[in-house]
Amino acid sequence: MSLRISAKVKAKLQKKHNVTEEEIIECFQSCENGYLLDEREDNQTDPPTQWFISETDYGRLLKVVFIMHYEDRVVEIKTAYEPNNDEINLYNKIAK
């Protein structure tokens, strides 16, 4: 699998959330509880948008939102940021 981050998303990750591509890769590598589908009507995509919460190698907790393109084995990053308590609680409740 390869990671794809558009220039616009990469700029937002850097300016707004101070998240690096390396941190996103670390989160994928440390994810233990799997991915959840984003089922909100305004966020529907084809293929579906997925997300998870995981830690970087330095213990920073991030919510990573992405689209998995299985046909060309590409993970398209939509965003990544430090999750709020509601997101953490929802992920912990559903993912385990």
C-alpha cells in the first residue's frame, strides 16, 4: 500500500494540525483496533471514508481519516488531527 496526500491536504495538515506524513504512517503501523466507516451522510464517498485513532511512536494520539483504494493499493488521506474526547470515546466503544 502507498500513501497519497494531496498538496491541499498536506498544507492543511501542516498549518492547521501540525501533523506530518511520518506521524500518519506511524499511526497506521500501531493501529490495533481496526478501522471504522464514516457513516455520516455529508461524508459519504465511493469507496467509503474510514477512520481510526492511534498513537504515533512518540505517544501523540491522532484521528486519521482516509479512503482505501483497493484496486490500485493506495490509501488517500483526507485529514488527521488530535481527536477530542467524544471521538476517542466513540472509537473505543465501537472498535473494541
